[in-house]
Amino acid sequence: MKLFSLFVLSLLMVSVAFSSLINDVVTSYASQIIEGHRIVVEQSGSTTRIRYENILRDGYNEIVKIVAPKQFEWARIDKRTYIVFGNEMKISPATIVDAEQTFIKSIAASSTILSSSTTYFHGMKSYKLVVKSQGATYVAVILDPSLLIGYLKIERKKGDITISYDRINVVPVSYFKAILGRFKIIKKPPSAMEIYVWKLVSKLDDVSVTTITINNTSVAIVSGKTKFDKMVVAYVFQNAKSISTGDLVAQFKIKGFTAISVEREHINIVLATKMKISQLKKWIDSIFK
């Protein structure tokens, strides 16, 4: 009986220790200033997407540059997300979410430790935590003693996300401030046209965006592949008498495409694809709902 009591007591002590570790990780994250490179893998059904990112982070403020497969740079500064264009940061039409910060916020709110152990990550002593919080299961490897996140896997019904650092370094606060100081931060809200272009971009792979002028009207042309592996081309422009959506639709149909036009908030969107019209309409509704 005495041995059993000691066993139970030791388990309780370990549980308390790892509960304390979670609190320490959350607290430490807010003050960490790091520079690193990470590999992000997103899996949903039979689809797998891999991207490579450079990250510079000061607490919850961060600058993330996707270097492959398609270059894209964004930032989160003072709870707002921005898209980086050269040396300018413009407010993103939709909030960009970093899965790593989702993990920190979730375990800070409430969490249940499913398992905990010590391990090694790239030769460094670490803690491995399996935590359930807000409908997701998180498998995290926390470096000791820095409490930096070296590896994170988020398991959800809609798909998994894995983040793995192959380089991570602590840098001085002056370094982050110096890099951030190179950018002009523009806080003007995005236009309706920018928002709808973003909605399309966020739902396409191998996407490209170009801008042309038709009859003195600026037109954004968005092209890419849907999750059905079908190419879609979209012409997005402000409602104008100088461009006939009917004529554009007719031109696409003559070339053998399925085409349709929709209007949202005085923004015209003409889409062309090889999908069936019913499938295209369903895809449009999922984007612009």
C-alpha cells in the first residue's frame, strides 16, 4: 500500500511539473526574440502542401517570409497582419494565422495534458508534450532550457499542420527593431477589390496575380488551381460601364471554357474554367459566402 501511494504521489508531482511547464512556455513565448527557418507541412485528405519559411519574431510580433514553393511575405505587428510589398507593409484583406501562435493561445486558455516526457531534438535535450485544447491535439517539442518550440504538430478533423525548425537562434531586440524599421507600415484598410482578390488567392494553388488596364479600368487577373486540380482564371474589377461582363463571359465560352460572372459590393468577378458549371457555382459560393 505504501509503495502504491508513493507511485501515485510521483505521478502527481510529474503532472504538476508539466502543468507548470506549459505556463512557463506561454510566458516565455511572449518575451522570446528569435530568427529561424522552419518547414511547414499541411495535410488535408490526400492533399499535402509543403512550404519553407524564414521567420523573425519578437514575442507575438513576427515577420514571415515564405521562400518556397512560392515567395510570399507577411507580418503580424501589434495584433494586425500585413502583406509585405518590397519595403512596404499593407494591412492584409483577411487575417493571416500562424499555427504556432494558435497553439500558444489555445494552451494558455485551457488544456489537458495527454502525455509528457523528455526527448532530444537535433541533439538538444527537450520536453515532448501531447496536449488537447479547443478541439485539437497538439504534439509539441519544447527545447530545454530556452523553452523555444522546436517542433509542433496540430491534429484536427479538417487536417494536420506540422511545423519543424531546422534552424532557430535567439537574437537581440535591437535586431528585430532594425529589420522592422526598414519597412513603411501602411494602415489604410484594403479596398473591396483587394479583399476579393485575396479571397480568390487564398483558395488557389500555383496562383499568380497580374494587373492590366481595359478601357481605362484596372483589372486584376487571378489564375491558379483549385483543390479539384482544375485551372481557374478570374478577372476582378470595379463595376464599370466600360467593361461588359457579358462580353467577357461570351469570349471565354467561345474558347471552350465554362464561364460565369458574379457581382459583390460593386466588384465584378468573371471566372473561367474547365469545371462543370454546377461545380464552379459551388466553388464560388464557398469563397464568397
